[in-house]
Amino acid sequence: DDTKSLNFIEHIIEDDLANGFSKNKLRFRFPPEPNGYLHIGHASSICLNFGLGLRYNAPVNLRFDDTNPAKEEQEYVDAIKRDVEWLGFNWAEEVYASDYFQQLYDWAVTFIKEGKAYVDSQSAAQIAEQKGTPTEHGVASPYRDRSVAENLALFNEMKECKFAEGEHVLRAKIDMTSSNMLMRDPIMYRILHKAHHRTNTDWCIYPMYDWTHGESDYLEQVSHSFCTLEFAMHRELYDWFLDQVVASDKVRPKQREFARRNFSHTVVSKRKLLQLVEEKVVTSWDDPRMPTISGLRRKGYTAEAIRNFSNTIGIAKRENVVDVSLLEFSIREHLNRVAPRVMAVLDPLKVVITNYPKDQEEWLEAENNQEDESAGYRTVPFSRELYIEKEDFREEANKKFFRLKLGNEVRLKNGYIIKAESCTKDTDGNILEVQCTYDPKSRSGSGTEESLRKVKGTLHWVSIKHAIPAEVRLYDRLFTDETPDQHKDKDFMEFINPDSLTVITGYLEPSLKTAQPEDFFQFQRLGYFNVDTDSSAEKLVFNKTVGLRDTWAK
Ligand code: ATP
Ligand code: MG
Ligand code: MG
């Protein structure tokens, strides 16, 4: 919408348009490397780039930055496509940096012919050492002045897989005295004897990120290439590489940077997330404790909530840590509007209604969502033996305890007013059962004087003989520290929360019997829950998505 104020990225585009850049030449891309699953940090970049596409009615490519076969896999490509689609975005073209390997190679050959690139036959360590430090000039490689003919022959043999990994690299011949270390003859190609998930064994030399990214943008005629701040220093190199190839009648891509997002109590680096999977701290990339898009989805987050969150935190110029409770706020806000309300008891205590006939049952009308009239009604069974939450009963309690206590009344949601008369305990003093009486005229919605009677507390409950047992998975923060990967002296793995998952059996009202994976609900008074992909008709499995309020707030 045009009413919202522009962020600094949109200002860059608006300025270009004001300076005569043609609106129909705007083109963007989202460029993930398929070396892991997308995470909540990527959602910012996705919402930025695809958001610009929607705002300016411009195409946005999904570009896989697949130049490192050592770490990339088809599984990740598939997962990334699934996640971007699920988030609600459509890409113009699905493209791969590897589609450009031949073009990049041909350009590199031209560079050699023009004296702009050379084969260096030193070790990586020697090359690094000669780069020097920002305050002193680098030292030129003894191979820097190899003849064009020799460079062409060697580069061809590199391509023909005649050498072992590390024997040679191709370097751009730029400036060993530059104050920008990245301009000191950066590596363009390295030898890797690894099969690629798309080009298979066609290549055993692979282009470096810096050499690939800008040229890919150019080949796709991307007008604005947005990346995170760690690439700010790379911009000079991005431009240098473009200078060598850009034709005057083509769009020259423009790289601009925005701040990478970090989130409290988690990590968002694919390398670290992979470590969590490989070391079995979590079960998979889409484990609900993971900050991945697929993990959040499995935990019950909606695409709308993730988009709202990303748009709310917006695009920043400087790095900071976003409190993950903002994300929780966003999903709570969405589910409050759309989640059907149901009753489930997670920590059961048996209640017997002593004046309710033994073989009787009745089905009470219950509203599905008081926030949404169109959600309608369902019925829930009531009978003599019920479960309530253990913490909703105390033998004695002060005046502020508005739940059930001996001698006091509460209303059962959608049902009757009951009064606790006595309770049974085991030898350790644990309460096993509460005996109550009910007021037969007090049924909610029955219109009687008693049904309108006000009592302080309202409890959720289920009828024991009708309840469906289900596995319920409760999640806590994956890390005990707010910024687990920002400690100089400690590894992020030292802050793993050993209690991030608790599995319990809950008792659900029978309307949940047919719930399907990804269905979401509000378990009244407990929080939002969804059906896990592990769930089946024989054994329902639920995840806790988020509580009803922010229990983390101090
Ligand atoms: P990682 O360290 O997780 O591997 P990356 O930047 O290497 O991150 P890419 O697959 O290259 O991952 O990311 C695709 C796009 O998403 C890039 O433009 C990148 O800058 C952006 N991006 C990645 N992480 C974040 C983040 N935490 N916040 C904002 N944007 C991000
Ligand atoms: Mg990366
Ligand atoms: Mg990257």
C-alpha cells in the first residue's frame, strides 16, 4: 500500500525512477544457496524482494546460488521452493547460477586474453599470506605475469580435470595494493572434484561467489540486487567484474546492502542449523524448535503471521537482535482471529459429579470462535466423570484463587456450575479425585435464572469416557541464552536448553478426532496448538504453537 512510509531500499528505487530509470526494467531476485533450509532471517529477504516485485509489478527470480557442490543438495532446492511458495510468493523464473557456468567460463577466457586474469599455482596458504594486511600492500604472486598462452593452456587443463584440488586457481588481476583486500587479485575459480546436483561431473572447476553473483544478476537483467551488509565491501568487486562485461544497452545491476537479522534465543546460520540436525539436537530441519520456515510451519505458524512479522520488523541498516516474542505476538494475533476454540485437558485431575446419574450423558452446545460468528457451533459431551486441570483445584486457597476449591463453585465452560464437596488423596497426599455436585438448572445457554448466575471462575474440562488421548508436544526455547552465537569465549552449542521438548498425553474433546495435519486450534485457557505431521487416525499428535499470552515478559 502506498500509504505506508518507504524504507531506505524503496527510497533507492524511487530515486532511480526519479532519475529516469524505466519502471518496466525493474527486476529483482531472491538468491538462496541450496546448502540448507530457509530460516526466519531469509523471510526478511524474501518479503523484501518479493514485496518489491508486488509493489512495482516487477518480476522476481528465484535464483539458486549453487556454486559450491561440496555443500549443496537437491533436497535443499526442493525445500526452498516449497517454503517460498508456502509463504505465498510466486517467482517469475526459477534460475540457477550453474546455468551460467559455460558463460562464466567463456568470460574468464576472455579475461585471460585481455590480461585481466591469471592462473596462480601457489597454495591457498601462500596466496593468503601474500594478500598482506589492510595497512600494507600485498605481495604479487610469482605467477602474476604468466603469458596469456600459458594461462589459457593451464586454465583449459584445469577445466579438463588434469589437476588435483588446490594445485591451481584462476585469479582476477586487479590491484595488490588496494585498500580493499577483496580487490587484491581475488580468486575466480577453484578446482573441486565433486559432482554437482545439477551439472553432475561436467565441471571440476567452480566459480567463486563474487565472480558469479553479479554476472548472474546481469545475465538475468536484475536491476537491483539486495544482499546483507557483510557484502558491502564486496560491492567494489561486484562492480569491477560487471565493468568488464556490461554492454551499454543493457541494465547494469546495482548491489545495495541491508542488515542481516538476528533473533533472540536462537541461531540463524545454515551452518549452525545443520550442526543441530547432524548432532541430533533436533530431529530434522523442520523440527518445530528450529527457526526454519518449515519448522515454524510445522509448529503451527501461518504464512500470514510470518509475513506480518517480517514486514513489521522491516528492513534495517544496522544489525540488531529481534526479540522472538515479536514473532510469537504475530502468530497469536493471527490465530486469535481464526483458530477454532476447543477443550483439552493436559494435566488431568478426575472430577466426579456425585448427583449426576451414572449412565447419563448429554451433548452441550459450544461456540467455535467468539471472535468469528461465522465459525458456528459444535457439541461437546458431558457426563458424570470429567477431567479438569490439576492446577485448577486446590483444597484450600486464598480469595484470589478463582478456580475450584472445597466448598466453592465454578462454571464448567459451556456447561454447568459445580461445587467441590470433598476430595480423595493417596498416602503421599496427592489429590486423586474431587467429588463435586452440580446445579442441574445452571446449564449455559438454557435461559434459566440459574444459567445466568455469575460465579467467579470458568474452567475447561473434558468428559473422561468421551475424551481422546493424544500426544502433545510442548516446546521451550532451544537455547538458554539470548544470543547463543555471540559469545567470544563460548560456542553456541554450550547453550542448548536440555528441556526444549516435553512430551505429554493430553485428553481432547471428541470433535478433534478427525483433525488433520496443520489444522490449528485454541485449546481454551491453554494456548494455540496444531496437528503435527506425525499425527494419524490411530494416534493424534499435537504441537503447542504458542501460549495465550507472553509468559516470557518480565
Ligand atoms: P546463512 O549464513 O544462513 O547461510 P546466507 O546469507 O549465506 O546465510 P543465503 O542462502 O545466501 O544465506 O541467503 C539468501 C538471501 O537471504 C541473501 O540475500 C541473504 O543476504 C539473505 N539472508 C540470509 N540470512 C539473513 C538474515 N538473517 N537476515 C536477513 N537476510 C538474510
Ligand atoms: Mg552462506
Ligand atoms: Mg549467501
